[in-house]
Amino acid sequence: MNKKLIIGIIVVIGIIFFQEEKNVQFSTTPLLIASPVAQPKAVVYKSPTCGCCELYANYLEDRGMDVEIISTNDSDMDSIKKQYGIPEGKESCHTTVVGDYVVEGHVPIEVIEKLVSEKPALRGIGLANMPSGSPGMPGAKQGLFQIYGFTEDGNTSMYIEL
């Protein structure tokens, strides 16, 4: 084959490759890793006036979860927390039900995926309060997120630090 023809083919392939590369967008956001089992739906119970709860629901949707938002008044939120056994003093602004588990607060998706895939003997997990830098919350992360696990009888223990 002619040397100029080979160089021409390489140049054309390079141009096509680099044209495609210009269209690629890189994200610093972690992507949900596809698993063979479909993710369960997430039902987010929230106060209608809470903006960070909306941001958290969007965060879950952006990572591939099917999310339903149920807005309730503040007194209903108290009853939802009791209904799902959220330990006293460990509450956050919203409560999410994912499959058979309860997720309290701004828990990162990686931890929800771990919970759903490992299926521990827990009622749920939570990230108390509304920590800066957690999913749906503004600001920089201030140290490790201490995500607790809780059982049906209300006992809590450290589930993971992230």
C-alpha cells in the first residue's frame, strides 16, 4: 500500500475520533453502576416548604432512581417518622422509603445501594440533621458523614462513615 494513503487513512480516523471526543461531556458526579436487579422505587416524604428535600429527590433521580415525592404538613412528618421507626434525636427533614428499607435524611446514593444490595437485618439507615455538603445540601462537607443503622426495635449502631 502507498505510504501516503496509509498516512491519509490514519489522519481521517484521527479526525473522526477527535470530532467524537469533542462531543463527550465529563461529569464529576458519581454515576450509578448498573446492576442486574432493577433498583426499587424511592418514595420521599417531605414538607411542602422544604427545598433541600426537592434537591435530594433530584439527586436520586439524576442517579437513576425512580422517585415519587409525597408532600405532607409538618405534623404528618412527625407521624411518618414514628410510623417508620426513625429513632428519636436521629431525625432529618425528610424520610425516604426504598424497597423494604427506610432512609432518613440526606444519605448518599452509594450507601443506599450498599443497603439494598447487602440486605442487612435493619429497618433502615439515616444521616441525622442536615449536614453541609451532603446530597441536596449546600456548602462544603465538614468531616465524615456518620450514617447509622436502626432496627425494628429502635436500636441504632454505626452503619458506615463516608
